[in-house]
Amino acid sequence: MQRTKFGEMACSIARTLEVIGEPWSPLVLRDVFAGVHRFDQIHADLGISRKVLTERLNHLVDQGILERRPYDGRPRFEYHLTDKGAELVDLLMVMVGWGDRWLAGDAGPPVLYRHRTCGQISRVELRCVHCGKPMHSGDVDLLPGPGSLH
């Protein structure tokens, strides 16, 4: 059975899933964002098989999300977010907010986010880039874009 090629769909959600839709990829990105940069460290933190981790890291590098940087003068690499990857982490932070609200339970969120600009513990909120007001699913109309098939 052939896997669906989400990256070929005229849908930005599907195209994004082509990059991070496999369940380990967002967790690898979370670790790299949190400062876990070396293969063995990521492997130990996630408990993922070495084969699967290698596949995920190669995929994220191939997609331009992570970059490899050599260290110790040996053929070993650290993994760091590219600008494209850092922007993808912004998406993951929106997912964190949803998970904290609906899934954290009585224990509360497992991680807090302090905004460096103001020093306050905060969360990511979606806002319109034009007017600055909150922007949620009930606040938008879907219109065909220039990349649609219509």
C-alpha cells in the first residue's frame, strides 16, 4: 500500500503534516528547542530507537528544519533549529497551549514559558497581523487562495 503524499496536496495543513506529521518529529523539535542538541542526548530523552531517530533527524535536516553542526572535530553532529525550524516551533507552542488547557489535568502544565521581553509567565495567543485582535477559528472566513486548485 502506497503512503499518501501530503506534500503534493493543495493544502497548507497537509504540506505541514508531510514535514512533522510523524509523531516523533515534534518531540525531536521540542528537545532541540529545549537545548538538547546531540544524537545520544535526544535518544536518551525520548527513548526512541536509534534507527527511527536517525530517520527523523535526516528528514528534518532534508526539509530545512534542522541543521547539522560538527563538534569535537570528529564526524559527530549537533542539531540546531534553522529559521524555518524556529518558526515551526511557534506552531508547536500553540499546540502546547491547547494541551495545557485541555489535557494537563489537575497537575497543571508540565512546562511554563517566560516571555523574555516582559519577564512574565505567559502563553502564545493567535492574533491578526493587521488589527492585532485575537484570531480564532470562529473569527475567520475561508476563501480560495492563489495556490488553490479552483
